[in-house]
Amino acid sequence: MVKPGTKMEREIRERMRGGAGSVEILHVFRQEELGGAARLFARMRLPPGSSIGHHVHDAEEEVFYILSGRGVVTEDGVATGVGPGDAVLTGGGAGHALENRGGEPLEFMAVILRR
């Protein structure tokens, strides 16, 4: 299946998971299109100063793959800087948050897989 970029749905979420600012989500494929264990496959964009608040992943895993920009991921109280080419894996009851503290948008791919 080929899905042109013009057919992908864009969504803006304000204060996602209790975070700051807005998050732009480009739904590359919706859950109903994937037909497997994935419930999210999206390209996400955090403008400077925006964040996704702390949330937990029970019975699932979330992967972030950073495309551009710089951010800070906080997992279990530990803050780690991330940039292009870095990947983050959170699951099994662990939680995380992501913040763009830089001056340019933070763009990343996000995949959520059910266990």
C-alpha cells in the first residue's frame, strides 16, 4: 500500500499529556490501517518550548526516533539530551516525557506497539 503524503491526517494537540504548548501529529498510518500490534505510527513536531508531559506505557512500548532538532527525554526522573539519529524506547510500565528546549522544531517518528 502506498499512501501519498497528501492523504495523511494532521492533528494539533494542545498541552499533550499535560505538557506545554502544542504538538503537531502527522498520522502516517492510523491504527485501523496497520492491522497489527501497532496503535500509532506518526511523524511528530514539537515547536520550541513545547513538550509532551510525563505518561506511562503499560502493556505497550513507545519508540521515538529523532529526525531533527534537540530535546530532553525524562525517564524515571533522569533527563537525557537527544538529537538527530537518537532513539528512545519506553515500555513495560515505565514512563517518559519529552521537551523541546531548543530554538528550532524537534521532529521525530513515534511508534506505539501493544504487547
